[in-house]
Amino acid sequence: MHQRLPLIIALLGLAGCVTRPMPTCDDATKNGQESDVDCGGPDCAPCAMAAACLTDDDCASGTCVKKVCAGPRCGDGAKNGNETDVDCGGACPDCGAGKACATGADCESGSCVANRCAAPSCTDGVFNGFETDVDCGGDCPSCAKGKDCWLNVDCVTSSCIDGTCVDRCAAPLLSCGQACVDPRYDPANCGGCNQPCPMGLACLAGSCALVCPVGTQQCGPFCIDTSRDVLNCGGCGMPCAPGSRCENSTCVAPCGGLQTNCNGECVKLQSDVNHCGMCGMPCGPGQLCVMGQCRANCAPPLLPCNGGTSCVDPRFDPDNCNGCNQACPPTPGATRLCIMGMCGRSICNFGFGDCNVSPIDGCEANFANDPMACGGCGNVCNLGQTCVSGMCQ
């Protein structure tokens, strides 16, 4: 019995020894070097906000305040949390130009180039700065039709309606210069602006062709109204006697009343567009003959100006701004503009600036040689110095 006692004691000792499991990051227990349950420390993932921590590395936010994980501290003058630069980027406000970034979302301009926030530009493919649409409008080149806009000058078509660039002329009309034309039938703009048909050809469905209108007949290379043409009265090659006129395909006596005989045709010189004021004096395409003078036939919002011979748009014409012959004054260093009937100017030309912020003298400062604004507004040369190529000397 005494010999078995040590063995019994040994067996009892082994029975009382329980093996404890090693700490893990998913056992729902705070153990090992964790700062909170299953997170923190050198082995487990960083903890969420409000969890216990010992160092900033214990927190997913990178910020441990009073042993509790907190959000990034924007405005503390240090780069922490998921900030891409000091107090900006990530969950903090967007960064300015030159600051570090990871994506365009970290930047005020929306453009991140080589991990640095870029200043807004007209070629960065991002809607930023004073643009009205991506890389166009405002200080950038004018926008194409269908793009967003604020003013007419933001559009290539010079027409901004309800915030969208559109054609000034409703389809199927086309804007050619200051006029709306129908490229399907206009012989001067057949199929497109400034595409005239050769003499004797008509414009049909946008193509030049010899197609005589109803009521006319082709006589040689021309379409003739044989019901009133004294040289082809009733048919081609059937002239009337000298002094006679052709009416309803029949030669009749000379003209009377207020009519004048023009090449055998009785016309009213006061209103005939082909003989306006005198025989053989035709009016231009689209013009009317009024009291013996050719006048432009303008459709609103266009006005007949320049003696009534041309149509202008008083909303955008700097020579006729808000009315005929109301020219906008010159704008040194910039381009004069008429915007909705009010005179204005473009942005300053390169090398010029509006340093006195006055609408009267335009961009008066020449940065190349102005000693009061040498190289830029506010850069005044010392007494006795001159400004040469934008540098005080």
C-alpha cells in the first residue's frame, strides 16, 4: 500500500491539470495583447471607434484619445487618421492645390495628379473652377450644344436656354451668321452655311438641282414663268412685241397706272423685289422692297439695322447692343462683348489685368511694362525703376 501511494498522488495531479486554449482574435474574449475584445494590439485588427485602446495603432481611425478610439481630429495641425495631408483629405475637408491626395475625392478641384491636388484647369476632365460644364464655359472655352451653361457666352452657339447650350434657330432652320436659314431650300446656304448653288440651279432637299418651281417652265438653263415673261409668253421662245407685256400667257398692251415696263414686264418699282426703285435692281435673299428701297426682312429677336439692309441681334451684337448703331465702347486688354443687350468685356487678355477693378477702362494694366503693375497687379516698382518684360529694373 505504501508503494502505491506516490503513483496515486501523481495520477491525481495529472487529473487536476486543464490545458487552456491559446488567445485568438475571434474568441469573443479580451485576452493576449488585445486592447479590447478581439481587436488592437500587435496581433489583431485595429479597433472600431469607442473601443479601448493604448496607442493610435490600436484604432482603425488612427486616433486613441484617453484610451478610447476616436475619429480623425481634423484641425489639430497634424496628419493623422486617414487624412492624406495635414487636416485634409480622407474623412476631413478636401485638400487645396499642392496638397497630398490619394484620389480626386480628396481634392477641392476633384483632380489628383501624381498624388498631389491639382488646381482647376480647362483640360483636367473634371467639373471644377468657374466651368459651367466639364472643361468648358465660364473661364474655359465655350461649350458645345447640349452642355450646361449660365450665359450665352458660355456656348459655341451663343445661345443658353434653361441652362443648356442650344441652337439659336429652331430645327430645321440653321444659324448662318446673324440669320436663320433653311438649308433644305436656301440656294445661298444649300445643305449648310455658305454653300451657294451655281446660277440657274435650285436648292432641293439640301442639294443643288435644276428643278423648276410649280408655275414655271424650263427654258434653256432657266426656269421661266411663261404666264408673264415677255420673251417667253405662253411658252419658251415666244416673245411679245416691243412695249407689250405678258399677262396670263398672253401679250397685252403697254403698262399703265403706277407700273413700269422692265424688259417687257410691268412692275411696281415701289414694291417689286426684282426691280426695287429701278428696273434690274433686285433685292438680296430674304429682303423686301419698301417704297423703292430694299429692306431686311428680320424675324424677332433680330432688328433691321445698317440702313435697314441687314438683320442684327441686339442681344449679342457689340456694334448694335440693345439697338441699332449702339456700339459698345472699346475695352483695352480684352474683347468687348454684348450680353443680353448690355455691354461688357471678356476676361483679360494674356499679360493684361484689371487692377483698378473699373468697368470703364477695361484691363488697363500691361504687366509687361507697367511699373505700377509689373508682372501682376500690386507689384509696384521702386522709384526710378522701369518695368521691362514684367520685371522691375
